[in-house]
Amino acid sequence: MDQLYATRMSRMKASEIRELLKLLDQPGIISFAGGIPDPNLFPAEAFAQAFQMALSPDQQAQALQYSVSEGYAPLRQWLADHMADIGIDCGIDNILITSGSQQALDYLGKLFLSPGDTALVGWPTYLGALAAFNAYEPRFDRLSIQGNRGVAEYTEAAGPGAVKFAYLSPDFANPTGETVDLNGRKALLDQAEALDCAVIEDGAYQALRYDGDPIPPVLALEIARKGSIEDCRTVYCGSFSKTLSPGLRMGWVVAAKPVISRLVLMKQAADLHSATINQMAVHQVAQACFDTHIPMLRQTYSARRDAMLDALAEHMPEGVEWTKPEGGMFVWVTLPQDTDGAALLARALETVKVAFVPGQAFFPDGSGANTIRLSFSNSDEATIREGIRRLGEVLRG
């Protein structure tokens, strides 16, 4: 059968993170691996009420029936209002509901990439984005945004037309936790204009800011420049996975109408539409408690981030460095050059039962062997301190 598979299959690999999530079922493991929200913080009661309402006699026919590919109109309207709150002026025709933002990334890879085209990504970047784009056989080139100096660079591409898009998560990125500042975002737009390429803005963690002032999304900055979303090259991807529930698989795309119309064609070919009942439930919960739920998440995750940063400062040996994120779920650790993250994981699991993600998987060229990603979202503060203490013990040898 191997000779029958498409060439793209040679580029598709199992996700190290999905495999590591299996460790959560093993007793005694302290896991900093999956970037997953704490299930104890899900608004479960609100969802129970929302599903009960969706299955009520006057709504069940709609909830259990086929629906339009664009998505449930009341949810799209709520999202249009939410986008306006963060500076993105759009209507519901600029919004497509997707089955998680991962589906959106897959569609955008399909939309923009032909084999051999260039995608600009961070070095490192979100592993799920690499997996989604890889299926369309691009070449990856390095996107470098140098913050306050206002410089966005790429390394090898030949010039306008060679690059199809630049992908980034500007707020508390997965895996590094780093944020692109205002000047860096403006520089990215300048670079995209020069290259005549799209910008894919992954806003999965945008709502989870713990310190500092919010920075306008890249799409908001471009709308301010051009006057209308219809003239913008930036595509914004959002998700309810980190705020309300990952299991319902609710994401969205915001873009100019011609982009949305093409993505709708892909949605029709792929799964017709995202689950109607899930969209109705998410709309009900978002409308009822999003504005009160998010501050609670920020307070809880902020304390866990602080616990991790304090523990790293106390227990890491000399030569280990780490980021200090203003939000999100991740701390990125750089180990001494001769320390291999994958080998460290094997030792940590065997000796102290601590899990994390080796950083090499986040680099398109397989570099970064001396890096690891730690997630603080799904452990309480005492567990975080104990896990980091154990990890420091392994590193000190």
C-alpha cells in the first residue's frame, strides 16, 4: 500500500505533545507537558444549562439538525462584538466558525500553499501549525521580529511572491510564552506589504494576559491603517479552547469576505459545518459568563505562572535560562548547549516522574535540542513547585 500514499504523507508525523498527553493517565506523574486548561476551571454548570436549553422542545430541532457552513449566526454576532472590543471592526460575514482553531490552520494552509511555497514561521513555533501546514508541502523560512527595534526579517526567500504568508502568535506564544510588542507588529505589517504576502495571526491566548497593557492585534492595526477589514491581508484565528472548553472544538476565523468565502468552500468539502449544538451551547455560555469567567482564569493562571517562575529561580542550576511570559500557559527553558531535552525527559520520567515537552519538535529544521517547554496551566502551585524542584534535581545530576 505504501506506493499508493500521496507524497504529503512523508511530511506528516505524530505529535509529540499528543503522545505525551497519554502520560496524564499514569499515576504519580507531574506533567508540565500538555498546554491544556485545568478542567476544574471549566464553566461546567453553565454548559449543562446551555445544553439543556439547546435540547428544549423549541430548540432541539435546530440544535440536532444540519446547519449553514459559516456557523451559527448568534455566535458569529457575539464574536463580531467581541472582536470590536479588541479593536477588530468586522461583521458576521467576516467570521467563519471552525472545529477548533486547528481546523482553521489546516484550511489556511490549504488556501495559501502549493508544494514548494514558502511559509514564514517563528523559530521555534507552534507545533500544531507546522503539522497543519506540512500537509501542503511548503518550505519553512525563519520569521524574526525584533520587538522595540521595529524590525521584521526573513532569511532566504527570493522576494515578493516567494512567500505566501507569515504565521505568528503575537500574544504569549506557544511554545515560548513571548509577546510581540507594538513596534514589532507594525514592522510585521510593513514586511508583509513588501513581500505581498498574507499574515496569519493566531490569537489562541490573547485573552489570557496577566501583566502589562494589552497590545492591539495585528489585524486591528492593519484595519486602522487601511480603514476596512476588506482591504486587509491579515487573517485572525481565535479559539474558545483556552477560555471555555477545548473538548467542544470551537474556533473561528476573522478575515476579509473573499477569504472567508473560500474557506467556506473548504468547510463544505471537509465537514459541512461545526456541530450545531456545540455552537449554540458556546454562544449561551459566552453570553452568560465570558466576562466574569476570564478574570477568574487570569487570576488562577497568573498565580501558577508566578509559582513556576519563582521555583525556576530557586532550583535551576547555573546555565539554565527561561522566558518570563506576561500571559498564556508556557515558560520556555533553554538548557546548557550540551544538554539534550529529549534525553532529559527520559531521565526525568524514570527518576522523578516529571513530564514536559522537548523543544526540538517546535523547530522546522529540527534544531533546538537544548530547549524544553513547560506548561503551568494544569497544576496547582504546590505541585508546580515540587515538579520544578525535582526537575532541578535531575539537571544538577
